[in-house]
Amino acid sequence: MKTKLIFLLIFFAAISASGQTVEKLIDRYANNKNCEYVSIQKGLFNLTQWLGANDIDQETKEVLSRIKSMKILTINLTPRAEMRKTFQLTLDNILKHGNFEKMMVTKNKEDHSIVYGSTSADDNSELIIESQNEEQLSLILMKGNLSHADLEKIAK
């Protein structure tokens, strides 16, 4: 019975991921009561630079000026472990079939994070940070006109 259930989960995750993007996945879970969602647009990045202008070096300001948007989704895991599995399977499938490069992995006793990057020929790019522990899974998506070198700077 467990084998059939796992097979069905993988099958539905694969079907739901076809034509799926990380942004659509985040949007699908944004209004779920077990999730927290934040969307930041370009104007707020400009305001952040202005407010903290003395603390930000010129190179960082230039990279921030090319970020168009950021979306953050945090899934609180305790009440809905099944939702975590479905979300993770769908995310893994999107990343596997997309043009994403694993750029960095960090692990410690409590949590781990993976940074993925994708850049097109015209420098439209996505940076994805997946971070999780026993209680939460967080996904951060940054989109902008960033080069591969810019993504590497942000990832570090």
C-alpha cells in the first residue's frame, strides 16, 4: 500500500510539474494557511539601497539595481508533513528539468540550504535558495537582469 501511495505522489508531482515554474509553484502555495509568503518588487530594492546607502558597497548596489523581484515562501511543516513531500517532489522535478545549476550547498546539525542559479543568453536570471530544517522549508526566488558572475556573487 505504501509503495502505491509513493508511486501516486511521484506521478502527480511529475504531472503537476510539467509546464511548471518555481514562480508558479510559489504562487500556488502563497495563500495556504500553513505557509508564509512575501513578494518584494524592484521599487523596494531601490528604497533599500537609498536607506542603507552608507553600508552598501558600489558593486552590491549595482547588482541590487538589476534585481526585478523576490518571492519568499515558507512552509511550516509540523502540521502538514504530506504537503512538504508533495512540494519537495514538485520542486525537485522543476529544478531537474529546468536550466538550473547547483551553485552552493551548506549543511549543519539543524538545517541545510541549496542555492541554484539559471541565466539565459540575455542575462534574464533566477536565483533560487532552498533552505529547510525539521520545522520549516523556505524557498526564495530572485529574478532579474543578472549575469552568471552576479549570481555567484549573490550566492556567496
